[in-house]
Amino acid sequence: MKPGLKALLTVALAASAGAAAAQETPLRVNVFPGSQNLAIFIGLERGIFAKHGLKIDLQNTPNSDAQRAGLAEGKFEVAHAGIDNAVAMVETAGRDTVIVMGGDASMNEFMVRPEINSVADMRGKVLAVDAPNTAYALVAKKILKNNGLIEGRDYTVRPVGGTLQRSQAIAADPELGGGMVNLPFSIMIREKGLKSLGRQRDFIGAYQATGAFVMRPWAQANAEVLERYLAAYVESLRVAMDPANRAEAAAVLAKRLKLDPKVAEQTIEQLMIPGFGLAPDARFDMEGFRTVLALRAEIEGQWGGKPPAPEKYLDFSYYDRALKRLGAK
């Protein structure tokens, strides 16, 4: 190839790449660090989000309060977390938040310090939580209540942050008896002598945990972008959950979360357990969501103790159109 022609081709290729990058829609996505984000990790590694015309800015949140405030203030467009946080935004902050997709069944276990052998042994202890009035804190309080322990009378609560911070705090502070911990942290803190009293699902049944939620006005104004994001997420999740990709998924998880490869492999195995780990196509569990609302009604006393109809918090029209973008599976 002649030098002049080669130079022109190089310039053309660079311009084409620049144009493609310019066409990617920037989208800020906020998550709690953890294995529940496997689909996002895989999608970023494989360029699936870019294929759908998106440039993802993935952000980690330290706790629920920061995430809820950030979403409401427009610091990012999409949040992935326990969807009880979306309900809290609507009911306690008056924010027009809407849940648009599911994710998982929490992958939580009630992890405790070595000296605790039963839920009853939490009497007189401190329960470690993220925020005291949402999601897994309410789950823990329900488990304790079912075993005759009432907050303020039999135990106290201390907010210490998301699962990463929570698991580290339980392992380091003897005053903290235990708390809800999900993957991969439930595996990691076993190495520090902590143990599980059981899986969340075994204690309370079906539960819709992580999901995607956004501000409703933003979704209405950016429907096509949201649909592309949800389509890319589901496509990435399909890749992540394909048995043929288990080794790749473990490697990506180890890289993104800085995990020991063996911990990553164990985590992937558990993520694929039906009803415990990731939901295929991030499908929403309506029965599990009714549990979420029932817990808020019972433990927080909202709505006079009677949970409302779930539909007011949901809009799956974007998700349904996203699946159509991907075609039949």
C-alpha cells in the first residue's frame, strides 16, 4: 500500500471510530459492589452495551441513603439495588421512582459471629444493617421477630453500610452479632470464622431483591435509551448464565471484585441456583415483591399495616420492548 493511501486509510478509520464513540449514549449506572452485577461486568467486558449504543459509567454506592439521594438528584440515571429502596423513595421521600426490571432473589444469608449458634443468640446483640428502614434490614428484623426478638427490647441496630462494609464490620467488631450478607462476601467471611444461620429464602420465602429502578420522568423522556439499556443487560445476563461461559464469568467476577479465583468460582456456582441467585432474563418475581411490601407494612408499620397493590411502583413496558429488541429466545 502506498504511504499516502495508508495515511488516508488510517485517518478514515480513526474518524470512523471517533464517530462511533460519539454516537454512544452516555448512561450512569449506580450499584452496590457485588456479584449481583455479573451481567453488567460481562456486558462491559464483551462490549455488549457498546453494541447497543451505550457508554456505561458504572458507579459504586457506599449505602442506600447515598444511592437514593443520588438518583433523586440526577447524579445518575439507573440504580440497581434492593427494590425496597425504590418503594422507600416513593413512600418516605415523595419521589416519582419506578421499578423497571428484576434481578435476583437476594443471595443473602444471615451471617453471624462464631459465638452465636442460633437466631435466639442474637438477644442483647447489635444487628448490622445498611439503612435501618429498607430492604435487607427489614428482612433481618422479620427473621428476628419470628424468633421472638424485638428491636429495641432484645437487640439494637447499627447502620454500617452496604454488604461489603457490613461483612467487614461484622468480622471486625465483636459488638456486632451478625447481619444479612450476600455473595461473594458470605463466602469470604467464612474464612474469618463467621458462619451462616441459614439462607434468607429459607427463613421468609420468596423475595424480590435486586432490581433496576429509575426516576419515572426520566424514563418517559428517555424511553428508547432505557429500552436499549435493558436489552443490553438481558443479553449480557444470558451470556453470563450460559453454562458454557462459567469459566469466563468466574474470571470476570474475580477481576472486577478483586476476588480469589476459587471464591469467584464458588460464587458463580451459587449465582446459578434457581430461587437463590440470578433470575434468568432478570425476570421480576411478583410473589417476592409482595413479600417486600408485606415486610414494610409489618415491620415499618406503613399503610396502616396493609400493603398496597404492587402495580403503583412498577412499569415493565420498557422491559417488554427491550425483550422484543432481542427477539425470541
